Amino acid sequence: MDIQRTIGADIIMAFDECTPYPCDYGYARQSMEMTHRWLDRCIDRFDSTEGHYGYRQTLFPIVQGSTYADLRRQSAETIAGKEREGNAIGGLAVGEPAEEMYTTIELVNSILPADKPRYLMGLEHPLTSWKQLP
């Protein structure tokens, strides 16, 4: 958190673990739970320190859970419950079929607050990645 503040990040990302694809359910669950524990620590540190350079910095939590619907739902609900200024969707575009990515995005988007920005992490080329989105 301190390094991201010091380099002047406008949007500071919480710590997370991006699981590979494929990964087994147990690993995805443990990784998601660790990401949530890290998030609590990130929020504590972020909220207890001042921003730098005369402008407001913000912290985005990151939804994880591989492509397992129940884990993604749990992670998105946890993230939404933190009531930060925006949220990120991580752990996609790591080799899963496009349809699984789109299904996961739809699920997560149905849970995250509609009035807050979302950052879909890790897409290497927006036109190719988004052209098939419903």
C-alpha cells in the first residue's frame, strides 16, 4: 500500500493472487480466501495513511475465484460489502475459454454495485476481448 501511495497511483489495487487456469477448486477457494484476508489488511493500512501529492487516492478490491461460479459469487459479495469507491475483476484472461470468461463477468457484474466503476484486469487487447460480450 505504501509503495503504491508513494509512486502516486490514482487507483491503488488491493493485493490478490491470480490463479492459473485451470486450477482445482480447493486451490481456487484457498487463494480467494487469502485474497480476502489480504484485502482486510490493505484496507486497514490504506485507511490509516494519508494520500500523497495533494490529490485523493482510492483503493480497489479485486474479485477472484477462478471460473467457479460459487467462489466468484462469494468473492463479489465480499468485495461489494467493503463499499470502496470502485472494484476490480481479476483472474480472467488467463487461458480459460472465452465463454467461461464472459459467463464469469456477467455473474460478477450482477453482484457488484452498478453505480461504481469496475476494472476488468488482465485483458491484453480490448477489441478482441470485448467484441463477443453480450
